[in-house]
Amino acid sequence: MSQDGNDKPPLFLMDDVEGSINFAKEEEKVSEYWRKIDAFRTSLKKSEGKKEFSFYDGPPFATGLPHYGHILAGTIKDTVTRFAHQTGHHVTRRAGWDTHGLPIEFEIEKELGIKSKDEIMKLGIKKYNEHCRSIVMRYSSEWEKIIFRLGRWIDFENDYKTMDISFMESVWWVFKQLHDKGLVYRGVKVMPYSTGCTTPLSNFEVSQNYKDVYDPSIFITLPLDEDPEIELVAWTTTPWTLPSNLGLCVHPEFDYVLFLDKKKNKKYIVAEVRLNAKDSLWKNKEEIEIIKKMKGEELKGKTYKPLFDYFKDMKEQGAFKVVCDTYVTSESGTGIVHQAPGFGEDDYRVCVTNGIIKTGKDSFVPCPIDANGNFTSEVPDYQGLYIKDADKKIMEDLKERGRLLKKESIVHSYPFCWRSDTPLIYRTVTSWFVEVTKIKEQLLKNNDQSYWVPSFVKDGRFANWLKDARDWCVSRSRYWGTPIPIFISDDGEEMVVVGSIAELEELSGEKIHDLHRENIDHIQIPSKQGKGMLKRIEDVFDCWFESGSMPYAQNHYPFEKKELFEQTFPADFIAEGLDQTRGWFYTLLVLGTALFDKCPFKNVIVNGLVLAEDGSKMSKSKKNYPDPKLVIDKHGADALRLYLINSPVVRAEPLKFKEEGVFDVVKEILLQWYNAYRFFVQSVKRYVNETGEPFNSEVANNAKLENIMDKWIISSSNSLLKSIKEEMGLYRLYNVTPRLEQFIDHLTHWYVKMNNKRLKGEQKGQTKEDRLGALSALFIALYNCVRVMAPFTPFITEMMYQNLKKLLTNSEDSVHYEMIPDHDESKIDLEIERTIEAMQSVVKIGRTMRIKKNIPSRTPISEFVVCNVDEDFVRRVQSMDYFIKKELNIHRKLIATTDIHSYSVKLEAVPNMKLLGSRFAKKFREVKKAIDALSHEQLLQFMKEGEVTLCGEKITSEELVIVSKFVGKEPHYHSGECCNGTLILNTTLDDELKELGFCRETTSKVQQLRKEAGLQFEDKVIVYLSGKNSSDMTNVLINHKSTVTQHLKGMEVFFEKPNVDEKQVIITSEMNVDRLTQDTKYVVDFTLVWAEKKN
């Protein structure tokens, strides 16, 4: 029941909006509300039966807390999936977790102090894996809290984990399919190898962690067997590989020289280009004597004395000789490359090609190090030493034997293990491979079927990676992972690949409850060829194989949910960082192509890296970035989200993260938007209280919009809806956010600011219909904005919606259940939008001109002229006369004209000297003279047509620009350029203009004092104004009484000092209202008192 006893419901249903806001605190209230209504799951239920929008979430590891990279990718994913939901789709959003592999194992080994494979075997695989299992979800609850606090809606309860038996079984199925298609083989290859994690890595994992390091740079000598006085000189940065040297490689087409080093009295052979290089060891050419020149081909087959005796027996099968290959370069070293086939991919290839080593069952390749990178008994002098630690001793031994010619050090970029942060090496390993090279053409074809943002990543970086794709090593000599389901006989001749739990149970006769190593390593399969029992190989899958299998394994395909998989494959959308072009994006495509000859995703957004403010990599140890949680607690998640998706990082470019940038979003976007919303609520309350009539969505939708500004904001709102749907359809978030920002700028800085009197009902001569039209336009614009912005800023839109929905005839519990409306083409008026754009251009430049001439914004100017030869532009400016005069505070005349000569303005042709100079050379002077001679009419014609013929040559608008210039000499005129025209400001200020400025400063101060006192618009007050130091100021106010009272509508104003009870005084102040000269004569005393007596 209302206060007067009537049963009528109150007309104003909205909640009042506070003048200040803490966005982070408000977001926490919204989060609590979402929990209360179970918002995410409710939204999923509401969208059941709608068209599915399929989304794959790349699984992160939960062994660490989310960083800005995760927050960025999560924001992109959440924005796109929310948008899909709000445009009529059902979007399943399952969280996934990478729970196997090196990241987990490395953490455990660090925790337990394990440093070698022997220590793991001593502990036992069962206990080791139990430890791994115990930390897999260590930070999962923190992930959930942070992700939810960020506003991301994703299903953690129905998540998938790569360690789930259902997931692992599907991985087995994937592998068996590849095997059955002939894409799996076992091979000996030189692979990137982590001694820190004791396992080979995939080629694409190598690129993830390069560092600049110091390494030895040594030159060694190798005497020829045919003439030991002649020595070949080779160069290496890996001395530890020299004990395994089996050959030397030269370029067949390079020129090599045999020369005498007079100083050393030694004969050496090197590439001629390296002898003469700037960094040559022989800089003083007087100390050398060329004996002979030869092609590299002529050195082929020459044998030399081994550096070490460890593998000297291999000389009989063709080792320790010179071979040729074109991979040898002339940029560094000596043009002679030492070959250690056990530790170099090219070395291995070259040695096989030239018969130094054999392939096949009986092959032997020297690789005298153990799993931890320590030398074995094959090289007893260095046995037990870690390879890098052995460098020093090897160099000392070489020096002692006269084989070390020179020792230096270099800084170069070197790959480190992405997990253990130890230097990677290349070494021969027996591994299991997926033969990617066999399906390379299909990969390229399927890549073409996908849509990438930005496209240059797909067509450049990713396509190039695919063109050079190598076979994928999928086996890891590790423990915590999905075991590779290959069972093999002792002689390696019989092999069974298992594709399901049921198959293994049938073949082995054992019941399977878990697929980890400790539960299946003992299982054997009887041979069908009489070879005894087949045992499983010890290796587990590369965790990238598991994450690449997630489209199938997350739903336990093909064992369950076949129909669901078929409906949602390929995914409509995925998103990750640029580094995943050689990671998850790649493995997804390889497996999708191998299994179904399809790219498993249709659309992908690739984000760049988030760097520290100084451009360096974010580092916990360096503490060179602000804690994400603290940033959210301080500025709010909406601000962080907008900052990230409106940065170069959504175009796969790097972002130097600045907390200041997040605050700028709060200040320049969210706060302005909030103030417009608050002003709307206040204006509705005032309208309802003053008219006694209701205001709601039905009233707003039926209101007649006659004012051009109302039509403009509705047109702009519909253009926004149209633009965003188009850009989101193309996944171009970087085009969406600027458009959203522009609209909020239109709404707050232009519509509300320029129509505040209309909205408050204070416009002189205003009708009720005009006031209602303004309120209705603002409501529709805000309501549209709240819905379309919901996927981008989920918190502030929810907060606003909960209040705005009280005006709706039909509403939802959450803005995120609302559909984003389609644009109404009939309400888009491009002519009005261009007219307002013309007005905005004039106002922006006009404001700048006032500032340059130090004319305060509240001091009126007498005259402002807009000169432009574009008739449409002038017409549009003329139609906005009222608004431009109001915004630029023009008291008398606004003139917009094409008659530019009458105001001392002329057109001038400015040639592009660089373009025309290079094009015409000697003829340029003649052309320039012709340009200078162009008449006004010819310049106008050129502006219309975009080209002109001079001296027989066609000149285009790229080569010639027309500018408008003020050439008048009047000192009181100040000019500025605007839209190919000229603006002229009359800077003369007479007494009337100055006094009006004083009055405007006075009324503005009164409004400021009301705000400081926390008064609401309905609070009735009396205002006392008087000159503090001079009656002249009081007289100025009295002389302009109508102006003062108009600006202080609803307040009683007295131009005298107050004589009232102190209890009635609300606030007092004083201010010098002369902003031009600060003359103390113009100091005003302000006193605000209650209109009604207060106890």
C-alpha cells in the first residue's frame, strides 16, 4: 500500500543508483546472485533443443595458478561462447584438464628430490604415480574461483581429465586407428631429448623455450691418413659430441684451400670463404701461404686420424672419412662440419647416405650417454660425467694432444626443455612415430577449410609449419601417462596394438580397472605365432597426443555418445595462444586428418603473448607484473576483460600489460556508461514524480521520436547491433570492442550530455512528448547496449539489467538469458548518422580551438564560422545549429557556408613531393608549377573526381592533397582545420560575454555544491548568492537573473547574504568566477539552505 493509503502500486519501480561505485564490489554481488539462481546451468537448460554451437576447450595443467595468458584465452572463449548462446544457440562448455606428462612428473621429482631414472625405479612406478595423482588437481579449486570471478561460465562439475579411464581408452582407440591406417612405425631417429626429464620430445616442443647462452666455440685439427702433416680444421660448439665423431662433411661446390700457417708451420685445409671471413682465425694474411685450391668434391673419400680411440674399430666399415653434403654453410666455422650421427639429425642422415653407419636390425650408432645425459663406460675417460660438465675435460685432453687449434666462447640461441628448463640435446632414440609426412598434403588441404583470426597465422606460420611437418614422435620414456597399447614379442617380430579395454581383457584374460602403468605393465598376451608371451612396450604417450585426442576422448568416443560426437564434430570454435600453432592446433589437425580427413575445428582465434610492461616475459621470480587477482579486486573483471580484448593481443600480436590501461577502461568507459545509466534512472524518477504518469518499456516503444538526436541514438544503436553481429560472425573481436566503445562514447559524451535538459524536463518551451521521446530513446539505447555488451562485460550489464528490467513488460532473471536483438534496418538512418558525425567533428575541433585561446568553456563566444566547399557537409552543420551553439557556447552567430572566400579562406593544393618527385624526376618542376596555377574551380573539380591532368600527365588524389587555409590577417580570428574545411573562432569577448561566463560558472558551482552535500534532485533548497568583495559581482548576477534562475530551475535564488538559522544551512563556499583574469572583484559567496525547516 502506498503512503497516502491508496492501493495503487508506486509509479517509480526502479532502485535509486548511488553516485559513486566500486565496480569490483558490485561484481562480487553479481557473482553471488549468479550462484543463487544457478545462472550458468539455468542458461544451459533454457537453451536445450536449440542449435548446438560446438566448442572445444584446450586442457590446461592445474599444477599452477592461472596467469594472464590463461585469463586472456579464457576471456576470448567466454565472450564468443556467451555471444553464441545469446544469439540462439546451445553451447556446451566443459572444462578440461591435462593431468599427465612432464609438468606433473617434474613437480613430483622436484618435491621428492628425484634426479635419475634409477631413483624412480627404486621408489617404484606405483608409488611414483600415486604421488603424481595426488597433485594433479592441486590448484583446481583456485582455478575455479579465479575463472568464475573473471565472469567465465564453464562447467567444472562435468569436466574431463586426461587421466580418466574413459579418456585413456579413447586415446587407445585413436592410436589403433592410426596403426590400422599404416601411420604408426618404430624407428631410430635423432630426436630432441631432455636429460632433465629423461625422455625424447616432439620437434614442435623444441620451439617453446629458447634462451641466449654462452657455449664453447672450438676449432679442432684432424690429420689426413695420406699425409699427417696436412690437417683438416673442423669447428663445433658441442665438444662433448667429439668422442662420438665418425666423419667430416664438406660442401661439394665450395672452394677449399690448403695453406701453410707460417707462424705455426702447419698445413691446414678450410673453406676459402671462411679463411677470408671477418671472423677468420687467420686475420693476418701475411702469415699464410696458399698451396692449393680445390672443390669440396675433391676432398670426398679422404680418411683422417680419429680424435679419440673409443670407436676406432668402425674405420673398417667406412668411418673417419670426408663426405659431401649441401647442408654445410659458409656463415660460420670452417666449412668442414664434424659428424656425430648419434647426436645430430643431419649428421645421422649424411652418415647413413655415405655408408658410415647402417640402418636396420644390426645397426650401431655411437651414443655413449645414459638417460640422464651422463657418459657411459663406452667412453671410460669421461664415464659418469654430465655431458656439459665434460666439455672442459675434453678440451683439455685435445689441447694436450695438440688437436685443439683454438678455444673461444659464443653467445647463441639454444633450446631448453620447456618443463625442466635444462638444455636440450639431440640424440638417437628408438621411438614410436606417427607418419605425418604421409598425410602432409591432406593437412594442408584441411587447413584451408578452416577460418583463422588473424588469417596471417593460418596462411603463414601454421601453413609453413605444416609444409615442413616431420613425423611425430609420440612415445615418451616416462611413467605418469597413458601407456602405449603395443604388445610385442621378444624378437620384435609379432606385434598387437590394442584399441579398447574389452579387447585387452579378451586377449589377456584379465579384468581391467585402470589403464596406468602400475595396473597393466604386468599384463601379457599369448602369442599366436608360438613366440611365447607378448609384453607391452614401456613407453607412454606424449601428453600432446592426449590433448590432440580430446575431441573424441572427452566424450569416450566411439564407446559412448557417438551421435553427440557426430553432431558436434568439427568444433565451431576454438581459441588459444600463438604458441599453440606448433602445439594443440597442430596435434588436433594431425589426428583429425588422420582419423576422418577433416580439420577438427571450423573457426579459431589466435591470441598473442601477454608480456610485462617493459616488453620482457612475465616472470614470477622477477615479479615484473601485477597479480591478476589483485588487479581484479581493484579494478574489476569487466575492466580487465575489455582491456585485454581491445588490445593488439587479439590479433596475435604481443601486449605489454599495463595496470594503468585497465584503470583507463574503468575511467573512460565503464564509469561514463554507469553515469549515463544513473542519469537515466534519475530522469525517469523525476519524470514519474513530476507528471504522475508511469514510464516503462511499453511507453518507450510507443513514444514518437521527432528530435534528430533521439533518432540518431536509435539509429546508432541499431548500427551497433548490425555491426557487432557481422563482426562476431567473422570472429573479429578487435573490430567489435572499438565499436562498442564508440557507441558508449556516443551515448554518454554526446547524447546524454547534449540532451540532459530535455531528459530532466528543463528544456525551454519543451513539450511532454519531447521529454518522453528523449527518455524513451535513452532507455532503448541502454537496453540494447546492455544486451549486446553482456558477453563482453557480463557483470556491469547484469547489474544494470536487474534495475532496467523493472521497466520491462517481459523480463528474465538474468541479462544472460536474454537474446541479443536483431537490428531494425528501418531505424538505421545513415544520413542522420553522417549529420551528427559532421556536428561532432565541428564541436571537437571547436573545443580544442577554445582551449588554445584560453577561453573557458562556460564563457560564451560571439561568433563561429564553418567554411567548407562540401555542400552536404555545410547543410548538415546548418541543421545542427542549435546543438553546435549549445556545445561550443556560441552566444550570437554560427555561420556555415560554402562561400569560403568571403571569410578569407582559400583552397590550396599540396603535392606529395616524394611520390611526384620519384615519378617525374626532371619534369617535376614543370608539374609543380602547373599545380600552383590551379584555379579554385579546378581544385573543386579535382576534389570531386579525384584526378587531374597536368602537363599531359594524370595526377591522382594519392599524389595531390587539397587543403583549406585561413589567410585573413584579423588578430581576433583563430582558425582550425576540420573535414577538409576551415573553422574560424572570433576570440573577441565583450562585457556581456564575460558576465554571462561569470553567471555560468556560478550556477555550475551551485550544482557542484548540491552534489558535494549529497542532495537528491527532489530536495528543495534556497540558494543565496552575493559578491564577497564587491557589489559589482552581485549586480552582474542580478542583471542576468533570468539566466541564473533558468540554470537553477527548481531552486529559489536570492542575490544577497543569508540571514538564517545556522541549522538550516546545508553548505557554504566561495569561488572566483572570473576564469579569465582571476580578478578578486568577482569572488562569489555561496550558501545553500533548506527550503523547509529542519529540526
